[in-house]
Amino acid sequence: MTGPRTGGAGLPDELRRVLAVVAHPDDESFGLGGLLALLSARGVPTTVLCLTHGEASTLHAGPGDLRTLRADELACAARELGVERVELAAYPDGELASVPLRGLAARVGRLVTERRPSHLLVFDTTGVTGHRDHRRATEAALAAARERGVQVLGWTLPRAVAETLNTEFGTSFAGREPGECHEIRSIPRARQHRAISCHASQSTDNPVLWRRLELLGESEYLRRLL
């Protein structure tokens, strides 16, 4: 992330209000949770737009309808992260790529108009984990941001972390070279862990998540996408 001046912990000085756009309940915690917790701690108001209920997940620890369960988990996690507002849409989980981009971007755009964020926070254009819904959510956010002149920051991983995970677990993480991303330090992991615990249906048996957080330590990484 080149260009912006950075203040405490490496956050851009011009961050005033943030709208995070994600595909699934738990993306805001498993992926963006450390950053959202840090923003809240620094007094930056945050909003989360989640585009699906995550009903197609293959993880389902405990009883209950997954669509309802994950909505409740998202609300719990948002409270732990200090998120001011959560909006949960009902696009089909696993099928965001089939939803017209114009409609997705309009949904993002309405919240941009209402909340007036200085920045959108999304997954990197690679989707980070390889999930196509992650890529589509970012495409929608970028399309809305271009129309409204809003800056976009993408959460990413260092290539070394991604390659370690792929080697150890056979996953499809995509990382970036050090010069392509900006390190954000002093991530409040304890608060992120509490948010992750809210997503019990997805985090109970998720060794990849815990290994990724171990490899990252107290840092996260961002790219300027727009």
C-alpha cells in the first residue's frame, strides 16, 4: 500500500469511517477481525455488509439451521469487534459469481451513500483463500467505490504465509510479495479471538485458521486497491 501517510500501528492517517464488504458470516472475524478490532480501538467507526448467510458451508458444528445460526453468530462477532452496524444480505452462498455485478454493486453503493465511509475494507482481489465468493464481493465493492470516489483497502497475506499454509494443509491461499503490501502492527488478537469464538459452527474444527493467525503474529497486511 503505497502513498498514504501512516499513523499509529501503520494505519493510514486519512481513515475516518470504514465499510467492510464481505461474502460470508465469519469473513469479518476470521479475515478482517484483527483490523476491525484495531479500527474500533482507534475510534474509527465501522460498518459490515455481509452478502450471504453462509448457508452452503461444509462446516456445521452443533445443531440448528445454518442460515439462522450464522446470522446470530455474525451479530455476536460484530459486538465483540466494536462494529457499529451490520447489514446482512441474502444472496446465494457459493453463487455470488452468478449474481449480476451491477446489482451487487448497487447494494454496496446504497450503504456507501448512507454511511459515507472514507474507505471500503475488503478481501484482496485474489480472494485470499481462493473462494470465488470472496473475489465477487471485492469486485462489487470496487465497482461501487469507482462510481462514488471511495478508496478501497484490500486485506492480504504475505506470500510466505500463504505458501506455508498451502504446503501444510493443501489449501489455495494467494499471497503477495512484501513490496506489494503494507504491514499493520499491534493487532488486538484477543478481541479477534472472542469474535471468532462467536462463530462456533465454523471455528470449532478449523486448524487452518489458527495456524494462519499463529504465522501472522501481531501483524496484518493491506493493499491499496483503489
